[in-house]
Amino acid sequence: MKDITSMKLLALADIHGYVDHIANIADAITSCDAVVIAGDITNFGGRTQAQTVLSAFEHFGKPILAVPGNCDPSGVNEVLVARGSSLHGTGIESNGLRFVGVGGSLPCGGATPNETGELAFQDTLENAVSGFTDTSRLVLVTHQPAYGTRLDNVASGRHAGSRAIRRFIEDYGPILAVSGHLHELPGTDTIGPTTLINPGPLRQGCYATIEIQGKTAHPNFFQV
């Protein structure tokens, strides 16, 4: 039996329907315990494109834990739910870790199909965590980053993250919070005990691996 105090994750975000890099990261997929996808699986592609992207992972036999992004129409989360992969508003336990998440983004400059507000983020996250009697050893997966960190500090110097997601992190202290959305800000930061990760857009060949040991997350960033 695998030691439940450790787990290796492959963190991806912003695939935008581009599957070519999945073959290029085959070794990373093979060596991980689960694949975490922080949204924008498709590029406005809906069910068919979501199935194409997710099917590219199938022969590796790894669990996929994901949320939709702002460029993912509603059918994308329906595909994730049908595959047992959706973390949007729900929780999944794996290897002693409790994964929860919320998809979509705050309103952006353009009209994308999966935009929402802070209250919806708050309610969805509370619903996600409500299924666990023990909320220790959480891993949070969102498309929108938390407010006020290196991962949401856009070029103008404005912080573009979610205050509701930040409050959730401050209240629950997950071990790890994975987000995407802002392609230009891959990297890591912390809020209290929580390690924050934006793996960067897989569309541009970026990904991260994360070793969770006990209550500590150790990220490594790569680009193909």
C-alpha cells in the first residue's frame, strides 16, 4: 500500500485544446500519482474538444482531477463529472489528500463563457469542502488565482485574483493551491502554510511536478 503521507502530482493548466505537448510530457505523467488540471482544458471547444484532450491521457491510466476554466463552456464540466474527474464544487479523496476546487474566472476583458463572481466562488468552495468531516490535508484546485500574490500581479501592477479564494485558503490552510488563468505568471508563492502554484500554460509547453510529503509541497517547474 502506498504511503498516504506522500503523493506526486503533475500540475497542468491552460491546455486550450492543444494536445501535442501531452506526448512530450509522457515521462512526467507516467511517474506521477495523479494529474491535476487547473482549467482551460479547451479553447471554447465544448464537449468534443474536452473529450479529445482528456482521452489523450487515458492510456497512462492516471487519475485526473480538474476544474473548468473561463474558456471552457458548460459542457466541459459535464464531461469531467461523467469521468469522475470534476472538482468543481465537490471533493475527491486520494492517497490521504482531500482535493477540492472551483472553476471559471472573474469577469475578464472579453466575454468568455465561464465567468462568475466572488460570492459564487465562496459558495462553490464551501460546498466542495462540506463533504469532508476532516478538512485537514486539503489540496485546492482553481482556475482563478488567489488575490494579492505573485501569481495574480498583472503587468499594470494590479492584483487580478479572487478575494474569496484567498479567504478560503486563509480559513482552511490547504497544503497546496494550484491555479492557472494568467499565462504570464507561472511560479510559486505562499499564503500562510499553503504553497501556491501556477504551472504555466501547457499550450506553451509549461508544467510542474509537485511532491507532497506530510504537510509540505515541493514544486518543480519545466518547459518542453
